[in-house]
Amino acid sequence: MSTTDPDNPLRSPTSPVGPYCSFGGHLNNAELAETLSHHLLSFLGRDPQRAGNRELYKALAYTVRDFLIERWVKTQKEFYARNRKRVYYLSLEFLVGRSLGNSLVNLGLLDRVSETLKEMGYNLAEVREEEEDAALGNGGLGRLAACFLDSMATLGIPAYGYGIRYEYGLFYQRLLDGFQMETPDNWLRYGSPWEFERPWNLYPVKFNGRVYSYQDDQGRLRYEWVDTDEVMAMAHDVLVPGFNNDSVINMRLWSAKAPRDMDLVSFHRGDYVQAVRDVVDSETISKVLYPSDDIREGQELRFKQQYFFVAATFQDILRRYQKKHEDFKQFTDEVAVQLNDTHPAIAIPELMRLLLDEGGLGWEEAWEICVGTFGYTNHTLLPEALETWSVDLFGRILPRHLEIVYEINRRFLEEVAARFPGDQDRLRRMSLIAEGDEPKVRMAHLAIVGSHSTNGVAELHTHLQKTRIFKDFYDLYPERFNNKTNGITQRRWLLKSNPGLAALITEKIGGDWATDLYRLRELEPLAEDGEFRRRWLAVKHDNKRRLAALIDQRCGISVDPAALFDVHVKRLHEYKRQLLNALHVIVLYHRIIGGRAEGFPPRVVIFAGKAAPSYQRAKLIIKLINSVAETVHRDPRVEDRLKVVFIPNYGVSLAEKIIPAADLSEQISTAGTEASGTGNMKFALNGALTIGTMDGANIEMCEEFGRENMFIFGMTAEQVEAARRDPARQPQTVYQENEEIKAAVDALGAGIFSRGDSAIFRPLVDSLLSSDDPYLTLLDLPDYLRCQEEVGRAFDQRESWARKSIFNVARMGKFSTDRTIREYAREIWGLKV
């Protein structure tokens, strides 16, 4: 294995040959075609001359997997040979999307495969469309986890991602009369060629039962968890290649299996349904992503999911560690565990249980190992979103873990009382148990207390952690808090998703930016090159033309690629304020039909995103967007001045088509509510300009780009907080004093956009006018309208717009997950990279 970095032997040699290099491409076209034919015949039982795109996709996936597994074996051997510290990234979500294109890019096989398929009479783009999205996440949290794995592999970090192999991913979204309809997303219905099933990595996971206490031979009080129900966890590995190097790591996902095949007693007496019921109940745990938690059964299943994957993961971690160690003295030197939000926080009492009850350690020694092992990433600023579990449910399903949590809390509160004597309110606020009619375990508090590091994901987010949501903990443990601003992987979000722009950039500055995004700074002088600006805009126009074709195909709406593509795609939530954008659309519509929109460019407003099935307000906003679109498109006075599109079933592969085509990126959350955002980074990397609030990572993007290269509006987080406390704040005042805003809100209430039904959008009208609206939508609307007018004027100045676009891309270096992961590795995990 060649190497140029003695501290990181998995890094590729310097002077890469560019993003589309021939690394790993030792097969010529004829040999590659022969390999594909072999896989079609032997793996799929298909005559190569009669294979369609779906069969060819699978054969190609198996061929690529051959490259990956060879490199994965070498990578694992290297980790063991050098006895390197391992990083375990625990996440209940991994929003992977499609793997074929990403693997071809990272292996340097994209051009070779495209040429070979063309010679065989196939089109690679069409073949890639046969792959199902692995939608094993709800949004940014899961997509960040997937980007992190890409960077870990590219940086040669000995890492593993651990999660759940959901049989059904995030639901498939359809629109029926403008309403969101959810249908199952059975992404595995044709199987997945990317995973390796590992039946020998099969672990029992316990639930329920009781705790038995006894004295051991040395007179020590010991505990045993007995009379439990068991589910088996089986591993499935999905390989993640680094870019242009030999490093391949794996994401290990657990599926639930019954501990036995069938209840033979019930079977022999003829009760066949009861005979298989245990099998069905056991395997429900990994059946579906994040069941609804608004009913008791949903809460219980979600809690079981969290423990299920954590318990299996720690058995796997201990198996690997105990290959070379008989005690736990070196555990924190060789194991680092990162908790991606609170979903895996049950890992803290689980590790304590393993160390105390099965390892025989004393409390102090076990706790020191526990705190030294874990790092915790917090992803929310909304207090209501901080995860809690009822003590009743917790104790019924995990009785030993609840005992451990209570003991952690007792010792912790003693520490707090010693530091802040007499401060009973502080003890109540910081307790791991929220008392009340239904006592609850505060998982964020548990994660902070049981970890040596708690990090936010943007500078503002971390500041608000320290000063607002976790202030008490920061007062106690200031050294534990740190910031790790999120990023994205440029391999997927530029090199793969926007090959036209990637090729133009590479032609001008070389391909090193694919592993060092700061190299994009070399684009800055080119912003003044008229020919480069022309080519830059031409790439954007081509991307818009392709998206226009997709919109026509999927939505039946014809849009002009020359129009301003104003894009708002993300999970539907009130704090992300798709409603604010919809109000702007209504104002634009009123201006057009009232003859007050002269001088502003035609605009295509594009929405996409899924609302949680039980989130009725968010689903009503989807209906509103589609109803406004219907009204706008039906009105002959509008013509092509304004189009409104909601593209259904948003996911990673759809994002890869939308984002490169965007002119304007909507990042308009209420300041102080978005922890970071990564969609803002993806759009900016692809040359879209941002309209946004000073929230999350928007602030750091503004620092990098300069305010003159973004469109900033609205209140700051401090102003939002002050406005929420101000009893005089009245959305009604904005409504009464601004004629355009009043007309827009009145139109909603009058049924103008609902075929005369004045009741359907009344909940939205009431929330907009309420002084208790936590998202301050109407208060920010006047400045948003002003800023959108500025956008329209700027878009008409195409040369100036191109300069801003180029400058934004040139300043994106900070926002690579490569930088983020380096910071995690050095400052949290104790690795040298």
C-alpha cells in the first residue's frame, strides 16, 4: 500500500490526478463488460443479452462491491496492525440515498463505467435511476451522518457507523388534491446489492424482566437482570469508500430477528397465528423508521429501537476490544463513541451496566471509563424537542438501566449541591429526572453528564447552548462544551450531483478541491473574468433545463429555465417557515394581477419536503402551497410571470437534481431555532445565492461570503428572544398597517386559495395573527418582502449575480465535513489526522 503520510497510511499519494481519476480502474472496458456479464449470469440468473436496466444496475452494483470489499479487508487489516483507536458513530438515522454514483465517483470509475455501458448499449444515467433511495433518516441529522462517514473514509479514520436497517424507510410521499398522503417506502422490496449480511454477528438484546440483587464471594452487592424477553440483532454491513484512496469503512446496521423460529407448542395444537406471533413481534423493532410517538405503542417501539441498536453495538464494540484485552484499563485509549443527538444516549447506562454487572468493576472506575468514552452532539435549540422518556416506560422495559440512571443522578446532584450549596432550583433544573405528575428521564441531561464532550453544530447554536438551554451545565462543566460547525461532503454535493460545474472548476484550478475544499479560494479572481462568468451561468442554465424537464414530467407544470428558480426544499416544520415563503408568493400573485410587478423577473418558486405524518399544521402548509399553486396557474393574468411547484417525495436523489439548478436558496428559519442547517451549505456550494435570517450556520456563511453576497433579513436571535418576552408585540399591528400583508392573510381566510372554503386555512390565519406565535412569521414578513424585492433587482443584473455566485462557491472551504471531522478527531476523539 503506497503512502505519503506516516500518521495516516490510508491517505492517497499527493498530487491527485483530478476528481475523475483512474484509481481502482485496472479493468479495461472489455474486461469490465465481461465482469458485468458474469454477474448478470451467475448472481442474477439473467441472460446478459436480455437484461434490462434494473438487472444491469444490480450487476454493476455487485461489480463495484467487488472493488469495495477488497479495499475494506485491507483497511481493516491496517487498523488491526497499527492498533489504532476506533471511532464508533452511533446514529438512529443515516440518510444515505443512492450508493452507485457515489461509489463510482469515489473509486474513480465513473468515466470508465459510463463508456463501457455505452458500448454495451446502455445509458449510465438511466441505469442509476433504478436504485432505490436508502431513506433511513428524516432529514438533516441523517444526511449529516452519511456525510460524516464519507469524510471519515476519505481521511482514513478507523471509524464505524452504527444504526438500524429499517425495512421501511421514511414514507413515500404522494399528493392527493394537494394533501400529503403517506405510503410505505419498502426500499428493500428488490433487495439491496450494497449490503453484506453478517449472520455470525448475531447478538441477543434483552427487554423487560426484573433485577435480582445478591452478594458475591467478596461480599460486594451485585445485580443481575433476569427473566427477560430477548430479540436477536443481526448485522448488515454497507461499505463506504473514501475518495481516491484505499480506505473503505463500513456502516453496520442492525435488523431484529426472533430468538427462535416458531412457538412449537402453539403450532402443534393448531394455533398457527400464535405460533408465529413472537417472530413477528420481535422483528417489528427494525421494521419502520421512527414510528409515531403520539400513541403509547409508538413511544414504546421507538424506545425499544434506541436500546436495540445500542445494545447490539456495544456487544460488537466489546467483541472487537476483547480480542486483545482482558480488562478495561485501555478502553478509553482505544474506543471513542459519538452520540448523534440523544437517540443513542441510552448507551451511557448500558455501558455502565456492562462494566458493573458483567465486567465486575466498581462504580468510580466504571464511571471514569464511561465519561472518557462518550462524546455527545446536540442538534436542537427547541426545548420541547429535547427527548424525555417516562420513568414508568423506562423502568418497565429497562429496569436495570433505570436503577443506574437514578444512581447517576444521585451522585450528580451531590456534586451540584457541593458546587452550588442551597440552590434547590438549580438541583431541580439539572436533575436527570423531571418530576411531576409523570416523572420523566431527561435524555439530554443524561448525555451531558455521561460524556466528556458536548458540542453544538454552529457557533450560534453552541453559544445558545451555553447561555440558554444548557446554561446550568455549562456553569458546572465549561470545559466540556465546544463547537463543531456542520459541513457537507463536496464529493457527493458537487462532484457527483453537479458534474458540469465540477468539471468547469477542475479545468480552471485543478481537482485538489475534492479533498481540500479551501482550494476553491482560487476561483475568486475568476469572478472578474467575463468569459468564465458566461460559462458559469451556462452550467447553471443547463442544470435548470434538466430540472424543468423533471418538473414537467413529475408535476405536469411547464417552467422557463430563464426564470429565477427560488428554491425552498427541506423538512416541513413551522420553524423552517415555509409559510413565510408562501405568504410572499401570495403577495407576488396580488402584485401581478394588480399590475404592480413591472420590472421584476419571472420567478419559479419550488418547494419540496415531507411533514411528519402526525404533524397536522405542517401538512396543512403543504396543502396551502399546492392550493396557491393551483390558483396561480389557473389565472390567465399571471401567464409565465410566476409559477409555484411542489415536487413530491423529496429525498437525497431528488435533492441532487434540484440543488444544482437553484438560483436562490431559502434559509429563512426564525433566528435561534435552526441549530445549523446543511441545506444552506449544499445550495451555496452549487452557486445559489442565499436569502436567510441570521440563524444557524447562515451566520458563519455570512462571515465567510460577506453580507453583500447574501440576502439577509429579519430579527436576530437576541431580537427574537426579546420579542417573545415583549407583551406589546402584536402581529395584528403588522397586519393592520401593511396593506399587502393584510390582503394576503385575508385571502387565506376568505377561501380565495381553497375554492371558496373559508375554514380550511383558518388555523394558519389564527396562528399568524396570534401574539403567541413562537415563529414570529408576520413580524419578519415586511423585511422578508423587502429582501425579496432586492433579490429580484439583483437577478436582473446577470453579471453581478454571477460574480456573487462565484464568490460564494470560492468561500465554501470551511463548510466541508472534512474540516468538521478533523475537529472531532483532534478535539473530541483524541486522534491525529
